[in-house]
Amino acid sequence: MLRIGTTRAASRSLLTPSTSITSASTRSPSINSLVKHQKHVGYRTASLVGLSCRALVPSRPVTLALQRYASTKDVNPYDNIDEKSEAKVARSEIEPEPELVSTDSSVRHVFGEEGVEEQEKDTDMLAGVKQDMRTIRDTFALSDVPREALFIGMAGVLPYLATSLSTVYLAWDINHSASTGSGFLLSGQTAELLLHIVEPLQIGWGAVIISFLGAIHWGLEFAKYGGVHGYRRYAIGVVAPAVAWPTTLLPIEYALISQFLAFNFLYFADARATVRGWAPAWYSTYRFVLTFVVGASIVVSLIGRGQIVDKIGKLPGPADRLKALRDSQLDSLEKEERERRAMIIAKDEGDDDEEEEEEDE
């Protein structure tokens, strides 16, 4: 109430001096002095009213853009409005262009610039190949494998790899000898003889490796690695040699295929054992690398032997030797039986002759 009354009084005092000044010439000196006093009081009251009015009116927020504009000395020429151009644009009609209207024409692009075409990203044609190479590199990474186990394991597959490559070379030499009449380094007969020596070595070494891989699980069970599992872990060590050694009695092709399946079965068993915690975490990767080398060697041996299957003679295998031994034993028994019967017959004939002589006398 006090502020409103003061405002009204100040307004009336502002109007009073203006009317008094117009008639100052017709008034007396005492009245003029009074008018000057009122005028002075009215100016002071007006200044107070102005301050109070500014306090009553809410102030507008001053934006950063306004402060920046006020602080600049030079005036931006683009702020000057060209009224003629604006009027010309206002009088012109907008022509419809429906072919330019799309779902993106009225959308403000956040991650791109207006009026600038985005360049298409080049498609990497070798992305799949690079991903496969990274997968192979990660698969064959043997950084966690102990150095001793890695070196000894790789040395163990070298004889298998050597016999496989020897089989391929000897097969090529036999084919070369059959086509040209003479071998490249060896004669056809020598290459065939060496091939019949190398093949049993590969089969025997494969049986040794399979038995060794099964025995590893016995060692893990003895050490109680991953706990005690009893017959389930011992069974792997029993089945492995039981499958490996009978392959030495099979023909070469069947023996290689049987050992290939045995190696893959053992890798599956080792991978499962690693997942269950029965073996170290690096063991499955280690076994995969060794199985890959051995499996590739077996495939190469089968391919090499398949090229000369009709050009070499077949040497007797272990089963053929057992059969031959059995047949020879039967022949010797029959021969002994014939000789024994002949002796009995001869003895009987001699006794008959003696009896006849005695009767004649």
C-alpha cells in the first residue's frame, strides 16, 4: 500500500511542475519560489519512482549471443536488411517441386552436413578372409603352452610327417619309373621296397602316439588334476592302446583310416576333459595343433598311395604272415603224417616178408 501511494503521489508531482511552468510568468515571486521547490521535489521523487518501477518489472535474461554482439565493435554487414530484396521475394510465388520432397528433405541431419553428399564407405572385399586369418592365428597361438611340452610334442609328430612325405616321394618316383622306364633318384624296384618299409613304420609310430595320448589321462588321474574321477578317466587310457595296436595287423589303407579316426576321437575326449577341468586350459589347443599335423600327414599318405595302388606288388602283411605260418604248419603236419604212415606200411611189409620166409623154410 505504501509503495502504491508513493507512486501515485510521484505521478501527480510530475504533472504539477509542467503546468506550473507554463503559467510562471503570471504568478508572483513567492509563488515562483514555491513552484521551484515543488519542481525540485518532483525530480527526486521521479528518480525514486523509476528505480522502484525497475525493481517491479521482471528483468529479461541476457543471452550469451547478445553479450557477444554488444562486445563487438564492428557491425556485421549481414544484419542490415535489404528491404527491396525482401519485398521482391515476398511478391514472388513458390513453385511446387514434388520430386525434391522426400522423407529426409525436412529432417535436420545431426551426424552430417546439409547440402553435402556423404561419401560411401569403401567395402573391404577381403574382410572375410582377414577374419578367417585372425581366427586361424588365434587358434594356433600357443603362447600359454609350456615350452618343454611344445617342443617335445612337435618333435613327436616329426617322424609321422617324415614318413608321410617319404610315401609321397616314393609314390612319385614309382610313377616316374613306370612312365619313363627309370626312376628320378631311385629305381622302381628300390622305391617300392623302401615304400614297404616306410609304411609299417608310420603305422607303428601312430600306434605308439595313440597309446601315449591315452596314458596322459592316467597321469592326470594319478596327480588328481581336476579331482578324482576314477574309471571314467582310466577308461580313456585303456581304450586308446586297445584301438591302436590292432591297426598294425590291418592293410595299410585300413590301418591309416583307423588311426585317423582314433586321433580325432582322442582329440574330442581331450577337448571335453579340458572343458570339464580335467586338464590344463591350454591342453585342447595344444592337442588340436598336434592332431592337425598328424591328420594332414595321414591324408597325404593316403593320397600318395592311391596314385600307385595298381603299380606295385602287395607284400604280405602281418595277417598274411600268420596265415602263411598256419598253412606251413599244417603242411608240415601232413608231411610228417605221410612219412609216419609210410614207415608203418614199410614196417608191416617187412614183417610180412619175414613171416613168408620162415614158412618157406
